[in-house]
Amino acid sequence: NMQKVKNILLEIEYDGTNYFGWQIQKDKITIQEKIEEAIEKLFHKKVRLFYASRTDRGVHAKAQIANFFIETSLSLQNIFKALNSFLPQDIRIKKIKKVPLDFFAHRASSKIYRYLILNSQKPSVFWRHYSWYVRDSLDIEKMREIAKKLIGYKDFSIFAKEVKRYKNTYRDLKKIFIRRRGSFIYIDIEANGFLRGMARGIVYFLVEVGKRKISLKEAEAIIEKKNSYNKKLAPPSGLYLYKVKYEKG
């Protein structure tokens, strides 16, 4: 009964409301810690999780990707059931699969974040942790117009936080998709990588344009760094890590 090392990929869904973000921190409750504890409980050994995205406090995930290496003869189905039984209700393993030994979750080719805005006359008690309530009417066409100008390989430091930590603040923004469904506005942003707070910074900027607080002309000047911009971030409650993509092979 030879036990070979397996590289196991997890697709994880979580509600970030009650956590201090994904990444393990001293004396703070995090999602990564909960999953590593569940793995340790199952295999009786400490395991290091590799992961695609370090989501901030209060941010959610529809499909975070993580992987870990383990010597085991347990079936994937049993690992899947056991981990979910050890995890709290607000963290779920959605999928599990065996991947090649050279796969690492952080080597993603791109990530998609979805942002959810509740745009209505009245706020909702039930959506307060899962969206950003914006009362003002928003001009979606203007938002789409300026979103086009954000596409491409650009310096996104004007929309991010803690930018000093990065040697390179350029990222390749591939797509921004904005649509309205009933009282909700969805903003999907795909990039090869995100600076800390970048997705929320972009959303806040788009909403300012949608409220007509920043004209299209001013907005373009801000993107081209000709105008100064006092950046703010949209709240974490509306942000979801939606999808992580990898090069085939």
C-alpha cells in the first residue's frame, strides 16, 4: 500500500463577513487558517496551503483556488466530505481534484472579481454584508465608457492601497463588464493580477463617474495621471473572487 504524494486542488466558496481576510495572521481569525486546521485535523499533520488570491477582510469568494501536498491513500471523495464536515458553515469546499505535482494555485494567468452594487431607493437588511448600497441613480453608459479606458497594461497604483510593497504596479486589465439586473449592478473585472484594493478602487471610481461627480473628461485625465485623484475604495462587502484562470497544461 504505497502512499504517494498527491497534489490536491480545492475550489473554495466563502462568506468573508466574519473573517479578517484569507491570509493567516497572528491572533486573528482567517479563512486560510480554518482550512489548514481542517486539513491538519484530517491528516494529523501541518500542511501549507498555496492559494490564488489573498482576499481582504470582509471580501467573499465564489471560487478561490488553493492546493496542498499530502501523502495519503484516502479517496478524493472522502477527503472532500471530511474537510467540509470540519469546516464552519460559511466556508465550503466546492470541488476537489488531483493535479500535477508542478501545479501551484498562485500561478494563475488571470482572475475575475465580481462587484455587486445594490442601487435602489431603500437599502436591504439582507444584502448589507453582500453588496454596496448606492442610492444615487447611476449612469451605466458613462461607467461603461470610462471602463473601456481602463483596459490594457497600465499603472493601477492610483486605485490601490499599500502600493509601496510592490516593485511593479503595472497590471494587464483584460475586461470590465458592467450590467444591471433589477436593483443590482454587477461589475466584473478581469486582470492578470490585482494590486491590494485595486478592484475596489476601480469600482469606487466608476461609481463616482456614474453619479456624475467626475466628468468623462476629468476621469480620462485621472487615468492618464494628468489630474490628481483622491482615491477611495468601495466597501469589501460587495466584492467576490469570482473565477481564477490557468493556462492549459
